[in-house]
Amino acid sequence: MTKARIATAGGVAGSALRASAGIAADVEDYDQVAIVMNAATERPSHGEAFERFTPSGPLAVLPVAGGGYAVVWAVRPDRAAELMALDESDFANELLGAFGWRAGRWNKIGRRNTYPLLLSRAAETVSGRVVLIGNAAQALHPVAGQGFNLGLRDAATLAEMLAGATQLQPEITELLSKFAAWRAEDRRGVTRFTDGLVKLFGSELPGAGLVRNFGLLLFDLSPTAKRALSRVSWGFAGRMPRLARGLTLE
């Protein structure tokens, strides 16, 4: 039997440890499905990432090694079923119609997988000596790609606090409580930000499209708004751990 002074859970698999620790989670179903795949176009990627807000959901196209892309396409469940039933050629045409010609024609579509999109928030990130980070603490919609960055900051903060402790004494529970307090602002802000984006761009209320388009135009014309968004999305709006600032733990 393995013994440890603390237990850390990260990723979707960490939900089992979360449940065993008696930590509740608030789960909201977005009624969307993510279709994920690797794909290639006639124009190799050069490190550029794209995100398009389509009527059915956001479409993220991210560069990967070898000049291809990783694609995350959020759509309604019925639309996902239609797209998954298509052959590679027809799916590539649908993807081209949604994304446009920015990367050229899609000439290779890898294996497609799907998963439901949820917002899951643990009621607390620390219980005794159990610590939740990453998706075990908060599983976000992939819009704006903030879940991964948030999880990295969780891990960097925990590493910094443990490295600063002279030894794991019984007071470790106090240290973990301070960890939870440190991460609370960043977790809350990024969760609200991504949830707000999903609901803003997913709204089908009359006039919602006009409001979205006008808001995006104003944002595109405002360097100040872009800088503020960058600071929030990268966690610069709150206290940053050393590793996230490119510093060592020493």
C-alpha cells in the first residue's frame, strides 16, 4: 500500500480521487460536443493558431509538429452526429466551409473523436491532504484554450509552495489551505471568462449575433482591451507563481 503525506489529483481521472475525498462538484452541461482530430492542409502551418466563432460553436485550429494542425470543433450533439457520419472528403469540405480558406484546403483528416463539453467546478480544491489541480479542480469548455494554462498555473503554484516548505510536517494542511486561497482568484476569473464566452457566442436570442459582431469589432480596434484580455487569459491579473514567470524555484 502506497503512503504519502499529500495526494494530488489532476486531469479528468482525478475526479475519482475527488469523489473519494468527499469533495462535491458543480457540473453544467453546455449541450455541445467537441469533435477533435489531427488534420493537414495544402499549406503547412507556421506556428499560427486560429479560433473561429461559428453559429454552431467555436472552432480552434492549433499547430502541431510536422506542419499539421490539431482541430477542436464544438457543435451541437445532432450536428456532431451528422459530421461524424461523413466520410473524410465530405467532412473536409464541411470543415473548410466552417473555417474558411486561411490555411488552404484540408487534404488529410485524421481519426475523429468526440466528447461532451461540460463545466465542472470542485466545491473546494483542498480537503485534508488531498489537493485538486487542473481538470480535477475545474474542467472548462475549450473555448480560448484556457483550461490547460490554468492547470499549469495550479501545478506551478503547488510546486512553489512545497519547495518553500522546509519539510512536510503536520502543518502541511495549513500550507495547502494557503495554496487554495492563492489559486482562488485565478480559478474564479478564468472560469467566469470562458463560461461567459460560451454563453455569449452560443446565445440564439434575437439580436445576439449583432451584439457579438459589434463587440468583436470594438475589441479588434482597442489595443487596451486586447492587453487586458491577454493579462486575464495568461493569469497576469493576479499573483503569478515563479515557474509561470520563467523563474526557478530556488
